Amino acid sequence: MALQQISDTGILSWVCTGEGCGNQITTHYLDERVAYQQSVKRARDGFPRAVIALPACPECERQTALHADYTRRDILRLNVLKPVVNDIGLVQGFVMHLPHVRNLLLHHLLHQAGRIPHAPLLPLLPEQRTLHPWLQSLSRDVAHAFWFPYSLIDIAAQVPFEEYLMGLHGGRPLPPAVEPLQVRAPGAS
Ligand SMILES: [Zn+2]
């Protein structure tokens, strides 16, 4: 289950995964039915599981939920990151799959609205940052697909974000393309 989009005005879009349904659903993130829930059950690793529940499908009543409260372990275990390799196969950095980026962004929005008491593990891209024009040209989703992995790794304290991004491109100028690294959903080929 994944969001297809969080619009600039806060509209969430997703497709119902109910069997044979495929209904396109939209709602605003402040809809009261968009609800953070901590499960009473614990996952196999012993940590409580939390989700952001979405409104049930009006066609088939299927209830869906998004992963919340990612831990570092989740991010590694759930195959959230995709390595970016250079021409000779060395890993230059990581990009986060967009469904997970949107889960984290929605968690941030709900936290800012006072609907979730704590922020996610990974911080938002600082708005006051003087952004490279290429970064400014990206959608919020795609910019965070680069930013979230960067914020997680240890080199964050040493290499400015723009330099890190340049490194992902082998030191070449950043391209004008909107999705230059072809960020894909998990399981897509
Ligand atoms: Zn449905």
C-alpha cells in the first residue's frame, strides 16, 4: 500500500488494493480519518508497530494503512533504499523509494499539525537552505528521495548535500531531468 501523490495543497492520492477494485481515492491529509495508530501487537523484532490509517475505500470498504515510525533497522530491512552506482559499479550513495518518502512526508505533515506527537526518524530538507537550482527544480518527493538517505548516513556531517549529490553523478554537473535516477517503487522493474 502506497500513496501515489501528496499534492502541494495536501491532497493524498492512492489506488485501492481491494480485490478487483482499483478505485482511485483522494482526501486531504487533515481528514480526521487519516489516523496515526500504534498497534497493540508487537512485530517479531519486539518493537511496537505503528501505521497511518487511511479512510476506507467508498466502493469496497477496504481499509489500508501506511508504514509509520520507521526505525534505522526498518530502513535497511525493508529495502527502502536503492544504491546509486557509478560507471565502475561502486556505490556512490542511496536514493529512497518514493512510496517510503511519501510515508515519511505524511508523518511530518501530521506531526506539524499536532496529530502525531513525535517527528519521524529522518528530518525534512531544511527550507532555509540555499538550494542548488537543480534541487529547486525537483518535486518535494524526489528532493526528499535524495535528502532522507543523505540525512541517515554518517558522511552528512562532512560533505555538504550539494556535493554529495554531485558525487552521485560522478562529479558531473547535475542534469535538468526531474527524475534523473529513475526513482522507482519497490518491486517495479
Ligand atoms: Zn476499493
